[in-house]
Amino acid sequence: MSTPQFADASSVREDEPRHAGWLELFFDLVFVAFVAQLSHGLHGDPGWREFGVFFALYFPPWWMWANLTVSANLFQDDSARRRLAMLSAMLCLAVMAAAAPEADGDRAPAYALGYAGTRLVLLALWWPATRFAPPRRIPRWRPLSYCLASAVLWAASAALPAPWIYVSWAALLLAEMVLLLTARGVGIPGQVHTGHLVERVGLFVIIVLGESVLALITATDHTWTAAAGMVAVLGFVLLAALWWSYFDFAATGAERVLGAAGGRAAYLMARDVGGFLHFFVTAAVISMAAGLSTAVEEAGHAHLARGAVWALAGGLALYHAAHALIALRFGSPLRRVAVWAVPGIGVALLVVLGADVLAPWLVVLLLAAEAILHLLYAKLLVRRRAAAPR
């Protein structure tokens, strides 16, 4: 059985291109199903309970995806052992996805056991690092507490009745985050390849944008009218503007900042931006997917259901807020961030306030216009900085 190799400064340089492997791309397919399952729960006129359940059920799989992505970033082998571990994690996540629609009810035990399985996979991936020579050796108590103890407790939570099962989930996730944050990069057996991480996060963003496009197509198929078609086209313009601005500015800017930081600083920023803040970025797009689907289906109504407006416009507000926090984490001045973040969030929230009088097509039109103006501003800002004397 081969021992995983780790990326370090001598084996992988930041200027060496590294891309996601076929196994990682196959692994991501389970999240296509997960996103579809969770987005369905926000369809129609969701209330605060539906939004709460969505965020609560989305965080564990996202958290596991982030953990496994970092593992894939550091582990350079393509052995059968690693392949089987990742495929096992994929199967566990598929169980969670199947249980997600009723995970706040009868399927909660299956959801918990699926997550427990992913923690065991994570243990299998990290345990070989405990046998390395110092300083790359990871103390054994870290994977035993972060992976094994967590897996055992998640499995045990399956026997708890509601609401204690959900209380235990929240406590366990909090404990996992505390363990990670207190480590502060200590024990990482090599250097994180920032280009690969940015690409992996970008591919996940593509997944949630793809779910949004699929929601538009499916809703239009179910509601084959001229009004539905117009709303779908406006929704596509909104998604296209978000894609354009994300991959022209957010992704490229992240790779530049992380590459310049290097070492432990790059790891900490990548952890905060990729592991925590992109949870809100992707959750916002999933929410918008549900809102767009409802807007297409209700295109002929006088106004859109308030819950759908919250899913759509509130999702865009959350999207801008998350990117504002990302920019601040990367060191941008608050004044510079506020120039684009405050109008973006403000317009989206104003649309929410007008939910009872705005027709579905007008809701989507206003949000698409904001996204386009946001994109044009970003392009103008980049051109001004490039033209400024150095």
C-alpha cells in the first residue's frame, strides 16, 4: 500500500500549473444532486423555517467538501487507496443527499450516519501524515479528535430524538471548526497549492450556477408561455453577469492574492475564504436558483410570492455581502469595498421591500440590471488601476 505524498515547497511551486484530476471532477458530481435536493426545499414560497433548514443541511456537506478538497490539494498520490477513500466519501455524501429532503424528520439518522462515514474517510486520508518525520508530522491526537471522535459522535447522534439530534449536530460542527481554527495551519504537512484550490472552489461555483440554469430550463418547460420565457431570459442574463464577474475578477483576484501571500498566510486566507466565506457565496446562488425557478413558474402572476423574492433578491444580497467579506479578508480597504457592496446589497433589499407590488419579470429585471452594472463597474475599476501610473 503506497504512502501519500504531500505537496511542499520543493515538490510543487506556485508557478507550476496544477488542475483538478478526473477523480475530483467525478467526486463533485454528487454535489450536483445535493444542490438540486436542497434547492427544491426553497421552491415556491419558503418561510424562515425552510431557509433555516436549508442552511443547516447545506453546511455539513459543504464543510466536508472543503476538508476533502484541502486533502486532495496536499496529497499528491493517485493510488488505489486514495481512490477508494474518495469514492467512499462520495457514497456517504450520496446517502446524505438522498436523506436531505426529510433530514429534519424521519431521515435524520441516515443523514447523520452518512456524515459520520465522511469523517472516517478523512481520517484515512490524514492518518499517514502522523508517521512523517518532524516538522511535517501531524500529532496523532489531531486526526483522532477531528476525524475519529467526530465520526463516532455523529454516528451516536443518530439514536437521539428530535430536537436533541440537531442540537448535537450543531455542537459537533462547532467543535470541528474550533479544532481547525485553533490549529492555525500548524501541522499542515506541506505548502497549499493556491492555484488548485482556487480552481476547485471555482468548479463548485460552476456547479451551483449550473443548477440555476437547469432550474430555469425545467421551470420554462413546465410553464411554456411567453411571460415565462421572458423571465427565464432575464434570469439567464442575471446568472451570466454573476458568472462573468466571478471568474474575471473574484477568482483571478483570489489566485493573485493567495499566490503573493504564500506559505502559512496563504493557507489561512484560503481556509477563511474557501472554507467559510464561499459557503455563503454558493448558498446564495442555490437560493437564487430556487427563486428563479419560482419566478418563471409564476411569471403570469401580479407579483411574486414574498418567500420567492427573499430567495432571489435576498440571495443576491447575501452573494454581494459574502464577496465584500472576502475582499476585506484579502486586505482591501473598507471604503473601497463599500463603494460596490453597499449599492449591490441595497438594491437587492429594496427589491425585497417591493415584493408585494413588483411583477415577477420586474423583480428579475431589476436584479439582472444590478448584476450587469456591478460587472461594468468592476471592469472600469480594473482598467483605471491598470492605467494608473506606478
